[in-house]
Amino acid sequence: MPLVDLDRFDFLYANRVKGMKSAATRDLMATLSRPGIISLAGGFPDTRTFGEEAFREISGHVATDSAQALQYGPTAGLEGIKDIIVDVMAAEGTRANQEDVFVTTGAQQGLDLVGKVFLDEGDAVLCEGPTYAGALNAFAAYRPRIIHVPMDRAGMIPVAAHEALKKARKQGIRVKFIYTVPNFQNPTGVTLAAHRRRELLEIAREYDLIILEDNPYGMLRFEGESLPSIASVEQEAFGSTDRVVYLGTFSKIFAPGVRLGWVHAQPGILHKINIGKQGADLCSSNLSQMLIHSYFQHADWRSYVKRLTALYKERCDAMLDALAEFMPNEVHWTHPEGGLFVWATLPTYVDATSMLPRAISRNVAYVPGEGFFANGGGKNHMRINFSFVEPDKIRRGIELLSEVIRERMELRSDLERGSQHSSQQASRSAVGNPER
């Protein structure tokens, strides 16, 4: 089959395509399937822990109503799965009403639908810097401005968010919503402090904005105390969820392969999202919804999540120990209390993107930090994942990665010494030849 020259159709592509780019994690997939490579790049939950027997059992329950499982369903989702979602949100401390739940094909579709509903070209989204690359990709089709707000160990800095909004207003830039991943953020692993959740909500009220709360990792806490969702903070303060649009997913507490998530929001927003989803895929898979419903009704899903978090804690500890053992003193990293990721900061002169091919040649991979910024930045950062790799491989992967980083640092030192030596030679030559 002949290769298709896609570039010859450049004159036909929509303008929105110019802002769209592939995610770094997706681009790495082919490389990471190579035998022998230790991938610290993916964001995969460990589905191997689920077990074949459990999968056969829930599949058997679904098979008793195969006609419905293989049929179209309501755009907003089956009633049974909405009840499950209400229970899951309650387990996290967030009250939810079934009529305020809307089922999506993964939380990723929720991001796209919110972008479709709220964003006109030139509108702005306020988000953490760095932020989830998949959100940047989802929003990019609608050609917004991305305004990154700096973070520290307690998450997005509210004072900086307020200043960014004030500046945007003066410049006539219309910010539509604040996007945040408050728990064990992707990519940093940082958690937004409780008092900052309240402050962020107050800022959204002051500027009359929506908060898009993306919470895929909230139940994967293995240290510390759980914090209230921003949605629950709004419920407690004002009696209802009005301006918080909450995104959840079964990808991290069940399996990503079912591609099922949800939006919890007020009815007016869900009405617009319903219309947007009808144009995208009509409805999410009945089969996926019924598989999840079967499992959450007949199995002890809370115990499964506890097993996952215990596993992730062991692997996170292995990564943090290895980082402390092998990394140069100039490298720093976050210490997550849950989730899947650690964010490493290299010396400013080390470019993690240009270093990646060398790391892959040494059989270790990561995700460079610049993919988590819309407008540049993050070049001396990397996201490393601990959830899908056994502790001994994590240790070896960090050891290999530290060797590659040291090589880059030594190369810089050699170049500096060479430059200094050349300058000294030139100086001596000038002294020896007064005419110069």
C-alpha cells in the first residue's frame, strides 16, 4: 500500500489543527515496547493486579444480558452506572445526585466536552504550571490561551492565580475556567492544600468562573489524610455544586481499558455537555458500563483499591529511595502522598528532551517536562512513573537515569573548563605580544 502524502492537504485542514499536537507519552509508546527497556514514562495503573478470575466472573454477569450490553444506550449513561458513581463519590466524601452525573468515554472525553462547551478561540484557561498534557491537548482544538500559574509543594499558588486573572482582565482576555488536578497532580504528584482549595473557590466566585476539578487519582492516597474535593468544599460552603465541574474516572480504580469516566455538574452545564457528546459518539459503551456495574455491585472494590494503593506505596518508596541513593545533589524531586508520579528537577542547563534519546539507548525512559507546558518551559524537568514497574526495576531504572544525567553534567563541566582554558591561552598570548 503506497504511503499517503498528508502534507498535500495542508490547504484543507482546519485552523484548529495548528494548535493540536501529539502527547509525548503517546509518542513514546512504540519505543517503550522494546524488550529490555525500563519505562518510567507511562501513566499506567497496574491492571495485572485485577486477575483473570475476577474478570471472568464479572463478564459472566454481563453475559446474562448480552442484548443490552451490545446495544446503544442513553447519551448521559445507564441509570445503574450513575448509582455506582454516586457511591464512589460518596466514598471520597463528595455528595452527588444521580441527575447531576453524566457518563463519558473516559475523563479525557470530559475534558474535550468542557472545552467544546466553554471555549471560543482566544478565550483563556487558567491552570497549573506544569499541567496534565492530555488536558492541554483536549483544549488545543478550541484554540484557547493557556495561562500557567506557578506551583509549590502545596499546589497552585492562589496569590499568583489572582494576579494572573487581574492581569488577564486588564488585557481584555476572557478567562472561562480554572483547571486543576488537586490530588497527586499529573505530572508533579503534588496535592493542593486544603486552605488553597477554599481560596481557589473564592477566586472563582470573585471572577465568576467555573472550576474544572479533574480528580483521577484521589482514591490512590497511600500517605497522609484525605482532603475534601473542591466540589465538596463548595457544597459545604454554599449548599450545592454550582461552579465546580468535577471529572472522575474508573481508569485508576478499575481499569483504563473500559474507557469510562464521568462529569458531575449543575443541570445547565450538563445539558450543553449532552448536546456536545451526541455529536461526538452518541453514547458511551453499554458493555463497559455493565462490566463496571457488575464489578462494583458484586465485588469488594474498596479492598481492591486498598491493594492498589499498598502496591503503589511500595513502588513509590522504592523510587524515592533510589533517587536519594543515586541522583546528584543538584537534582531535586517531589514526594507524593499518592497517585502515580514523581516530578524531577534537573540543573537548569540540562535539557531533558534532548537527553531522552541517550536515556533510551541506555534502556530507561521518562517523559520530558516541556510537554506539560503550553508555551515553553519545563525543559530541565522530567516526569517519572512508579505505578507499573516492580521495585527492583525502578531502582535499576533510576540508577541508569542518574548515570545519563551525570554524563550531561560532566559534559557541561568539560565545556566550561575548555572555554576557560581557551580564554586563559588568549590572555597569555595577548600579554606576550604587545602589538596585539
